[in-house]
Amino acid sequence: MSLPPPLSALTLPLVLVPLVSLLGLLAVALLARGIVRHPLDDDAILRITLTIHEGATTFLAREYAVLFPILALVAILLAVGDGIVAGLAFVGGAGFSVLSGYIGMQVATIANGRTTLEARRSLGAALNMAFSGGSVMGIVVCSLGVAGSFVSFFGSLAVVHSVERALVAATGYSMGASLVALFARVGGGIFTKAADVGADLVGKVEAGIPEDDPRNPASIADNVGDNVGDIAGMGADLYESYVGAILAANILGYWFGRNSTLADALAPIRFVYYVVGVGLLFSLVAVASVKLFSRGDRVSPEALLRYGSIGASVALLASSIPLSLGMFGDLKAAWAVIAGVVAGVLIGLVSEYYTSARPVAEIAEASKSGAATNILSGMATGMKSIVVPVFVIVAAILAAYAGLGMFGVALAGVGMLGTLGISLSVDAYGPIADNAGGIAELTGQDPSVRERTDQLDSLGNTTAAMGKGFAVGSAALTSLALFSSFAQTANLGVLNVLDPRVVAGVFLGGVLPFWFSALLIEAVGSTAALMVAEVRRQFREISGLLQGLAPSDPNACIAISTQGALRYMVPPALIGIATPFVTFFLLGKEAVGGVLLGATVSGTLLGLYMANAGGAWDNAKKLIEKSLGGKGSLQHQASVVGDTVGDPLKDTAGPSLNILIKLISVVALSFLPLFMR
């Protein structure tokens, strides 16, 4: 059967892109099978693992029960306004986003106890297990992201026979992913950080007991939160980032191809899918390489994870050159991809420096004077950490724009996320290692087990900061590209900075990330206060608990985090959804353009600051525990306070901002042209 005319560009090589996605899903199945085949033959570890698994699964079920009616309403509105295909694409984007987070979390909760067992053997064995669990998240996000965005565009094109309408459907797909990601990140972040702050303040500071001590009823809730926030929430977050970058490049690529001398107007879109397909393939190779070399007795986790990530990026960078020459006859497209790849690596390295090197030692030293100087030092570190990344982002924008205009900027965003499969695997392994350490403490394992998991966990804080850094950087490039798409669709033209509506929009957009972050931090604080009261109550009322003679009640703490997350997660998300509409009806489309620009700039800066400051505070605490004063010292108590301040910044508000700035752009792009018509 011959393909419809609009699909004449769908040549055989392009069909290989979704086949790479299928290869990725096969790899996910093999990784999960390998994890499950390791027997969990310690009854105490098995009991804690099952408790964490059940708590995380129950929370996700309740979170989705709140989310699904909102998704259904938006899908109906989109179907009425932009057609049934767009509505179905929205459902597909939301569904794949849910699926990616759910699969990653299920496997992570299976891998955490097994990582504890493997840590009995060696550091390399523990790394292999934790990285296997993280790799499931990294590969499933990219595989579903490539396959879903491919079908949402080319499948819609086969039905509607119009590239413009197919791009509208693809925009709906991206918006579905964005909505799920925002709720998942916000809800999961509130859950995990409320439990973490409550456990630290009462357990470590007031009672003077170790982290993850079985006497602390909030410890298991904290471990549950690592999975729903840092695994399921992060998976949905990065899925949205990945799909949004592809969408922006597709839209601007189509405009570029239509207005250029290219014989094939869809060639730029095909190039985008070649890049992400090749990036996924190299990510699979990198994952296999890390697993292979982690089996040795003398292994450096930091070196393995770094070289795996950088190796995949270099391979993508090199492969973009023949792709660009073969499709366009020049290196402009390759230059844009290279700009994004290099910028992503540099931003990650800067985040690594500020969360693991001299700045962390300075925060630890400042803790000798108390909590106030610890916090001041951490704030200064976070502020300094955004300077170089901003210069890198600016350089990437200018370099990419010089060759292909805004399409080049969108390609830079795709390049930055091109090897997300390995970079997210490196990021997602951290919470699994953290859980493994908690389980080791809760089940009374040999101290050497906790030492090994703590080494992996400390590195995980750094890799998480690196991942959040380049996620925010890619969000800046993608949001800028989406803004350009909105400007073209809405016939906005050039924004006049002397127009008071534009200036008003910039200020409103600039304040939005601060308002949004304030709501999330307040939510963590309010829920943590209830957690603190509950932990104090149990210490006070359960006779023999602090002496280890009676069990605690972790389910009460899990219930507090669940209720707080479900209560507080909706208002911040609705602010992000409503802002483009309210601005448009009050001030017009010019003000909406200002809002998108203002939110992108302030959200990028604030997100980088919070991610790096929070990671630095956390690792300063771990440095003190390991070599400077030790646990229980006054210096350590000060660092615990700093860490609790940084927790909601790095794991709740900060990572949610990159979703926010893209969501308002996608909402504006999907709905406002409809109202203007």
C-alpha cells in the first residue's frame, strides 16, 4: 500500500528511528529481568523493601486519581478546539509520561534492597545494581519519548494530511506530558521533602540518632519519597523535557524547511529524529559499557559514570557531522547540535564542581560557626554557580542561531538532551543508592555496607545536580524555541520593549517562578511541621521507642506526606496553566510574549541556583559526617539545618521550574491561537 502524499519523506532509514526505540524497550526488559533474578534472601531487607514499594505505589495511585479528571477535562477542550486527533495525542502524551514514571519507580523499588545486598559484596556490585535500576528509567523515558513523539507527528500526518495540523496534534502530545510532569514533580517533591525534613530535624538534631534509624518513624516515609519524587517525578519531568525539545525543533524545522530552498520541506524534521535516534543508540552503548566495567573489584564510580556520559555525548557530536552533510550539504545543523551537546556537558561539569569540590569544603568549614554561616555560605555558592552556566547558555544560543536562526536554537536544545538515556540513568541511580543506604541502616547491616552506599549516595547528589543543571539549561533553549513558535503562530512579530504591555508581561513572567516556588516551599514546610509533630508524639508516647524496645509507626508518617502532597500540589500547577490565559484576556498577545520571556529568564536562573545550592548543602553535610567533626558534632548539627533548607530547593521547587517555563509556552502555543481565531 502506498503512503499518503504528505508522507513521501518517510523513507526507510527514518523508520529505523522507532525501531531503535523498540530496541531500547527490549533493553529495559532485560535490565529489569536481571534485577529481579537477584534473590532478595534477607527477611529484614525484604520487609523494608516491600513497605517502601507498597507506600510508593499507593501514593502514585492516589496522585493519579486527582490528576486524571484534570487531564480528561483538558483533553476534551483540546479535542473541541483543535480536533479529535489533537485530543487523542494529548492523551497519548499524558499516558506515556505516566507510564515512564511508573515503570521507573516500580523497578527502582525492586532494586534498592538488592543494592543493599550487593553492597555486602563490593562497591562495584552495588554500583552495578543501582545503575541497572537507574538505567531502566533513563532508557524507558527516551524510548517512549522517541516513539511517542514520532507517532504523534507522523501518525497524525497520515490521518489529517496536513503538516500544520499534525504539528498541532504533536503540541497536544507535548502538553499532555507537561501536565503530568508538573503534577508528578510537585506532588512527589512535597511528599519526599516533608518526610526528609521531618526525619532530620527531630531524629538527627533533637534526638541525636543516626539518619534512617529504625527508631525514627519518618525514615521509611523518606525512603518512599525518594521513589515517588526523585524517580517517578523525575522520570515524568525529563520525559516532558525530551518531548518538548523534539516538538520545538519540529515546529521551527518545518517553518525553516518551508521557507528555504530545500527540496524536501520535512528534511529538518527528519534530521531531528535522526539525532534523537542516534543519541538513544549511543546511550544504550554507554549504559552497557558502564555495567560491564563496574564488575571489577577496584572501580571508581565517579570515573565510570562521567566517562559513560561524556563518551555518549562525544559520539553524538561526531555523528551529527555526517548527518548534517548528508541531509543539508553543510555543517550548520551539526554546528547547532554540537553547541547544545557542548553546553550540556559544560553546565554539568560546573554543577559537579559546585556540589562536590572546594565550594562544598567551604560550606563545611563555615558550619563550625553554626547554622547561619552554613546557610549563608550555601546561598553564596548557589548564586555563584549560575554565572558560568548562563554564559554557556548565551554562547550556545548565539552559536546555534548564527547558522539556522531559531531552528538552530531548537536543535541545540535537542543536542543537549540527545543522550538523555545515559545522563538520566546516571541521575536516577542516586535515589536507589540513597534508599539502599537507608535500608542498610534500618536493618542493622555491617557499617561497611553503609559506607559503600554512602559513597554512591554522595556521588548521586552530584550527578543529580548535574542532571538538574542541564535539564534547566535545555529548558531555557526549548522555551525560547517554543516562544518563537508561539510568536509565528500568533503573528506576534517583533516584541517592542517600549510597549508597556510587553514590559508588564516581562515583569509578570519574571515573578511567576518566585510565586510558584514560594507555594512549593510553603507546602513542604507546612507538611514537614505536621511530620515533626508526629515524630515527636511517637517518641513521647510510645514507651521504649527511643531505647529500641518498641517499634515505630511509619504508616502514620507516610499518610501525612501523602495528604500534604495531594492537598498542596494542585494550586501551583493551576497557576502555570492559567497564567497565559489571564494575561491574554487582560493585556493581549504582546503581554503573553513578555510573560514567556520573563518566566524563561527568571525560571532558568532560579532553578540553577536552587539545584546547585541544595546539592552543595547536602554534600557538605556528608563531608562533615565522613571526615570533619563526625555525626552528632555541633558542626554536623549546623550542616543538617543547612541540608534541610536545601532539600525543598533542590528536590521540589528547583526541578519543577524547568517544567513550569515550558508548560506555559506549550499552553500558549496550543490554546491562544484558537482564541485569537
